[in-house]
Amino acid sequence: MNICQFKEAAYSSIGLSVNGSGPCRTVPLIKVPPHNLVNVTGSTVSFMCEVFAYPMALIEWRKDGNDVTLPGDDPHISVQSRGGPLKYELSSWLQIEGLAPGDAGAYRCVAHNALGSVSASAVLGALGPDEMSAYLSENMTEMFGYDQPRDYDEDYY
């Protein structure tokens, strides 16, 4: 048995206690995965990934299943990571400036430590201004439940 199993047993058994502190060792757990994004070309977009693990995890970003870790040597892609917001958590952001059609694809946050790894993906869409306008017009109805314009002079009782 490890210390974590002893702690679980102590919670369910009267009179049993465990002397010891510290978190249980665990494979990474993605608490906040990246979300799908659609934006207009030329804009700046960011993905975020928040991970809990002990020992602390490292986070890498990859695109379209490639084993190349981002940002690589691409000057319009940057990655920033910091500890937190809670103890044993790590937050990481992938930022793309000057979004281009070639940036569209699936981006994956990969978190790993000595005990294992886990990943989560999100899809990025890069649309031109006209495509974006059509996309927003089409999706506003779904997102906000808007229907056809109403005649507000008409009674709806």
C-alpha cells in the first residue's frame, strides 16, 4: 500500500489515522482543457490548459498530431506557463499572433510527469473577414436562441 491508499482507508475506518503530509503522487489531471476557437485572420488567439499533478507536470503544445513541440522557431507562436492558480497546478497558454489560414488545425496540450502523461485537444478555425461574418450570422441563432425578427406591434398572449 502507498500513503494515498492508507489515507483513503483512514477516512473510512474509525480509530485509524495516518501520520504524514503532502499530496498523493498522481499522474497529471487536466482541470481546464483548451477550448475550440474560431477567429478572423490577422487576429490574436490563445489556448489555455490547466493541469494538476504531483510531482509537478510539464506542459507541451503540439499541432495536428505532430511530435514537434510548439512554439518551435515560429515567431508568431508563443507559449507561456506559470505555477498555479493552486498548489501543484500549472497553467499554460499557447498564443498565436497574426492568425493565418495555415494556423487552422487541432492543437494539443500534453502534460507529463514521472508517473505518466495526459493530453487534451482543441480545434482552431481561421476565417477571412467575409467567412467570419457569414459564420457569425449563421451561429448567432444557435448561440443565443435568436429566431426571425418579430413584429413587436403584434400581441403574443
